Amino acid sequence: MQFKTRKLPKSKAAELVSYPVDTAEPYRPLPAPVYVLLSRNEKLVSVKGPFDFFTARDLERMKGAGTYFYGPILKRVEPFHLAAREVKTMIGWSQPTATRVLEAAPYEISDAILRKLATLWAPVASAAQPNETVIGVESYFAVAFANELCELIPGDRMEMARERDPDLYEIALLRSGVFVFLALHLGYMDVKVLSALRYRFFHELIQLTGLQTFVPISLELAELKRWTENLVHSPEVLMISSDQFQFSISRVTQKLKSRLLRVRKELADPETILAHTYDDGGLGNLRPDEEAKEVGDG
Amino acid sequence: MGDSMRSLNSFGVAGLLGPDCEVFYTNELRARNVGRISDLVSAQIRDSNADELRIRALLVYGVFQTYAVRNSIAHHNEAVPAASVEIGIDPSYVAVAITFHWDGKASPKWKGMPERVDSGQGIDPFENILEWIHRHSTQLIVRYEEKERRIEVVALMNRSDSAMKDPTMVVQVNSATAPLLEVSNYHELGDLDYSKLLRNPTATAEDVKVKGDEPSDMSKSVFKADSPLDSEANELRGLVAEYEKVISGLKTTVNGLETRLEVEMNRASERHFKSDARVTDDSVITVPESKPEDSEKKEDDWGFHFMKKVWPFSKPEANPEKITSESVPLDSEASVSEVQTFKPDVTDDDEITVVEDVNEDPVIATEASIASTQALGEIAEIAKGPNSKKMETTLREIEKEVDEGKAKRWVDSLSSELLQEKAKLNELQKNLAKQIRQRELEFKTAERSLKQELKRKDEVLRGRESAIENKNEQIAQLNLAVERAGAATVDKEQGQIKMKLDRAQRMAQMKEEEAKSLVVKMRDLENRLIIAQAKAQKGTDLQLTSKVQTLEKKVDEYKRVNQRLMESLNQTKDKSSDKEMGDLRRKIEQLERQSTETKRSLDKSAFKLKELQDSERKLQTDLARAVEENRNLRKNQGRGSGESGGGQAAA
């Protein structure tokens, strides 16, 4: 994944969140690049890119070996992490309790989850539908949400995938993350099942062998998987918007269209500002129109 | 088979219902929430007149199927994954589809399954449950896909004909070739207004419904009574309870007065026995001993102080008897005959006064007061009894006991007043009940009519809203299509395509012009060819041919002349002169020159012939090429007009 802010001045360290080496979880995809402070050079240099991970060995070496920081994009990712934790709590409401209290009904939980997910969508401009309210979310943040929600992919598989092809590893992570994010909108509320499907999706893309347990997938989730593969064709960040489902008549897109219609008409806050990966607060990349201008000028 | 069935080779209810169907779905159907889900679904589709019992049963069967397909015991197990359910409604059918997966250990036996299910000969729990589903639905369709171990069990129910039956179908689906099917709308259950659908009605006085359509239907009224006697008894009990409350108050005051009276009487008797002071009246008065204050006495003593005040009569001194000191029993068991008569000391008009201050002179308990208290006590005891008959008997006894006349009149008046009041109360109650029922009926009918109107208006609104949404979507689609067609600068690919279209159009125009010019040339060449052919048939050049003929003739003549001359020369070699020889030679030379010139002209004409023939061939080839190019141009023009979508190229 492209990100331009590979080096930051030392003065930026005060604004950044430190990386908790002691309590960090190995093999969990990083929500932001991780920088190390080089005191001699007086610079912050990135040691890991977005969605990369530290192994257990890496974390051991890092202890006491320097000061590490998350990149500035973590501030934009944190609301998505918080939402993921809250959604996990909501999903836990359906578990049968030891007391005699009747647990929440699945439609109540689905409604609550959709209301929470609606806070992550923001109004975006659409050339195709200038008169309609279109909502969108960048794939980067959807994947960060899914990484926080789901269980970890086995570490050996992660290492194998990264060694085989780093770009394909990123694509697999992006596709499986977007898949989980959208599956939640369809009312799939079992974290274990979603984690298992995400792992199967990741596994198939990387073409790893040795997936021991068969994870059955419903037809509409298979359609969603194909749709995600068509949408995410590179490891670069892209926009997932509601108008992408407007004219397709497959079952999964009809269902997503219906749910996102409710999100944009009833639940989404029109004042929400879109979280993006551009500029210095993100990954330092240029916006697509700015990039096109640069290419044109070049 | 459903009339609106569009495709069997697809999962979901969309293929089994019309394109105007609405689908409600959830992906979390489990044993512990099947009730909640069936409640909500039933509330949502209640207006569609779908059989609620069947739908609830089908959902429960679906949950059982998730266990049966795994050969698991039908006992709740959280490890069994949730099933997905879709419920679709169109004007003709309701479809309930439950989707789940089977384990890799054992798959259902698909071969012969429809026949076994229809004939009720299922071979495993999965098929046994399918038999039940088949019984409660118009048609059962089971679809499966081996690759992902998917099963979908769909129960179709005809909304108008519940007795209709179609044979069971088992279909293997190939999802790769499944068609895309559109429906009116997909609703996830969480998007429904479940709080409104499942709201508990609050019971208020207005909402209490009294059964009975006719106001005169007393058998179903709220105030139900098994018999008129019981109702009267209940009413009397109520009255008695009210009187008891009043009387209990009076009882306490009577107790107090009695105790005070006893004390004073005892003091008076002591003084009487101690001193020689004569008592003003000669009557021997004994004060009945006060009874020990026990709870029974307290319960039996009634506060009749107000009655004492108004007691209008006292017993006359018919038989003055000695008042014994024996206690006069006041309990209910005491018979009237045991009550002793007392010497009346006061007249009827005397009033019983209550001495409030104990230190004052003691009030003498007159016979009338004693008799009155005793009678009142008895009345109280009798009135407390459960039966009105006893009350009546005691009243009669009292009537007998006490003096006739005023007592009787008083009792009669009391009883008549009681009865009158009782009758009034009954009438009031009946009127009230009637009014209540009438009002309730009126409210009920008004409520029904309002609800029906609301329902109609809601339906109309929903229909209009859905129509508006559909039209908005169509408008959005049309706008998008128009924008795509009319946008010139947004999409680069569109611009390129347009450029290509313009170029193709220009090429087509150029080709048309070339074709026209070629056609003109072709016509000219054709004309020339015709002329040349005509000339070639007739002779390429008549003049030349005539010249050739004349020259040939001349050549022949000259040859003959030459031979004659040569013969004459040979014959007359001797005879000729040099001049004649020179003349002959000159003539021969002239003739030779003429012959060479004619030969040259012949050669030229032959060459011209060849040239004309060559030009004719060229014209023919050019003509063929022009025809081919014209054909190709016409073909290209036909393709170009089809691709560009306009008639400009053709024009």
C-alpha cells in the first residue's frame, strides 16, 4: 500500500500516540504505520507500513530498543476501532445469560448494529448522482474496523502470506476486511462465523494450503465475495459508496441497497466528515484529482 | 406449482414469487429466538391474511431441520449454527425459505426424496420433518448445492386456497448459472418498526370490552349472577357491611356508656345500703353486672347510641318484676324468652341521657333503656347473620316482644325504608350497567370504524409511497442514462468513442463521395467500352480498313504491273531504251515507296487496334474494381450506422 510519509520530523512525536510494545498483540494487522524515533537523525522513520504486523520475535526485540509511535492516521482510525468494540459488545447481547433475563432479540441487535455502523458512513459527492445523497467510507477504515472486530488470522498463515507476496497479502487483507464490513450490514452477527469466513477468504486469495476446517458460505455471501473481488483490485485505498449498489440486481446488492438506503435517509448524520487517508494526517498520499493534476503537469 | 415462479435454479424466495414481492429476512434463526422472530414476522404480515399458525410452525420446523440434517438430537445446542430465513409475500403466495448447511459427515439422500416425502415414508429425521412441512404447505421445494453443502427448504402457501396441494420438488442448484432476480424490496427484520409492531396494549376503562352484541343480553353482562336470590343476597351483604361500619362505631360508645353506668349504679347502691337516704323511687333496681370485656362482647356490642336517642318508646310497667343481679346475656345465643322484663320507670317520652362525667350523680338505668339495649343487641346480632330470613324472623320476634303499635310501626317503617332504598339501589345499578354497556358498545363501534379507516389510509399511503419510490428510482436511472449519453467532457472513454465515431462518419462520407465519383467514371467507361466494343465488332476504323483494302489492291496491281514490266523487261531487254528503264525503275521505286507507306499505315492501324483493345481491358478491370469498392462501401456504411446508433452515417 502506498504511503508517502515514511519519514517524519522529530517534532511530530509529541502529536503521535506511542505504540505499546509491551502489550501489543503479535500478528494483529497494524491500523497505522509504526515509526521509531532515531535520536541521532532526529527523525521518525517508519518500520512497518499500514496493515503490516509484528511477529512475537519482533516484539521481543523491540522491547527496550527504542520509542515507537503510531502514525498520525491513528486518530482517524480510532472511531472505527471504538465502533468495532461496541459492535462486538452488541453481538454479545444475544448470548444466553445465566440469569433469567431474556436476551435481546436478533432484530433488536441488528438494528442497534446498523445504527452504530451508520456513524461510520459520511456524505460524499457523486458525479453519477449529483441530486442524491450518497454516503461512502474509505476501504482503509472499513478494513481497520474488521481487523479490530474479528479474531486473529493464525500467525503462521500471516507470515507465509507476507513472504509469498506482500502486495497480494495486502489485497487479501483489504478484500476480506471489506467483505466482513459489508456482511455486518446484511445482518450476519456471529463474530466467530465472520472471522472464519474472513480467514477462508484470505486463505483462498493467498492460495495457501492446509485450511483444516470447512467453513460453508451462503450464496449471498459468495456473491458478496465476488463483488468485493471486483471492487478491490489493487492494494490502494478506494471509496466504498452507496451508489455502487444502485443498479445491480443480484440478491446481495439489492439487500445492501435497501439497508444503505435506510442508513443514508434515517441514520447517517449529514454533518459527518469523511475520514480519509490523504494529506499529512493520513498516509500522506495525494487525492486522486491532485494526483491527476500532478501527472498531467509532469 | 406457483404461477409466479420465475426460476427454480436459484436460492432465495425471489425465484418462486413475482417481481412485485416483498421479502423479509434474517440470518440469525436459532432455537432460543425463533419465538421472537415468529412474533415479529406474524405481526408484520398479519394484514396479508397469511396463516399465522402455519408460518410459526414452519419456522420452528426449520430450526428442527438444522439439528436433523446433522443427525443431532433435537435438544438445544449453541454449537449448531444459525439458519437464514426469508419470508416473501406476493399477491398469490407466501413463501418461507430456510437455508442452512449440512456437515461433511452425512448428506441427505436426494434420490427418491420427493416420492418418499409425499407418500409419508421418510427414512430419516430430516425427511420426517419434511413430511410435516409438506402437510402444512401448498408445496414443498428443497434445493441444494453439493459444493458448499447448502440446503434450502422452501414452503409455499397459497393465500387464497389453503387446501391446494402440489407435489414436492427436490432441485440441485448450480449457482454459477443462477439468474439475477429482482424483487420489490428486501427488509431485514431489524429495519422494521418492531417496537410498534410488538407493543403491548394498555388496558384502560375505555378499552375493556364487554362481550355481547345486544344490550339486552344480560347473560354476558359484567354483573353476572347465577340466581336472583344470590344477587339480592350480595346486595344485602353490601348493605349490611355498610351498616356494620356505622354500628361498630356506635358499639364502642355504647360500651363506654355501659361501663360508666355500671360504675355509677354500683356507687349508688353502695350509698343506698350504707345510708338511710331513701331513694326517690321505690323501684328496686339492680344493675346488671358488667360483663368481662372480652373480644366476643366487643364484637357483639353495637354502637346504637343514636338509636337510643331516637328510641321512641319504652316498655310499659305491665309486670313489674324483680330485677335480678344476674347478668343479662347479650350474645346471639340468648333467646328472647330469657330476656326479663323490667319495671318501666320512665315514660315513653323519656329520653335516655348519657352521663359523660362520672363524678356527677349517676344516671339511673331505666328499664326502658335496658330493654332497648338488649333489643338493639339482639337486632345487631341477627342483622350480622348471613341470611335475611333470620333477620326477618328476629324482626318478627322483636315485633312480638316489644309493644305493638309504635314499635311495629317503627320496625315496619325501617324495613320498608330499607327495602325502598334497596330497590332504589337496584334500579340505579341496573340503569348504570345499561348505560355503561351502551357507552361501551358505542365506543367499540366507533373504535372499529376508526381502525378500519386508519388501516385503509395506511395501505393507501404505503402504496403511494412505494409507487413514489419506484418512480423516483426510475427517474434516477433515466437521469443517469441521459447524463451518460449527453455528458461530453466527464468520461475520457466516452470522448474517445465519440472521436472514433466522428472519424468513422467522416470516413464514410469520404467513401461515399469517392463511390459517387467512381460510379460516374464507371458509367463513362461503360459508355466508352460499349462504343469500343461496337467499333471492335464493326471494325476498328472503317477508313483504315478501306485504306488497307485499297492499298492492298494497289499493291496487287503494282505487283502485277511489276511482273509485266519485269517480263517485258526480260522480253525486251534488248529493245528497251535506257529511258524506259529509268522510267520503269522510277515507277518501281514509287510503287515500292507506296507499298512501304501502306505497310506502315497498316502497322499503325494494327497498333491502334491493340491499344484500343488494351484500353478496353483496362476499362473492364476498373469497372469491376469500382463495383467491388461500391459494394464494400455500402457494407461499411451499413455497419457504421448500426454501431453509432444514428442515421447520420447512412445519410
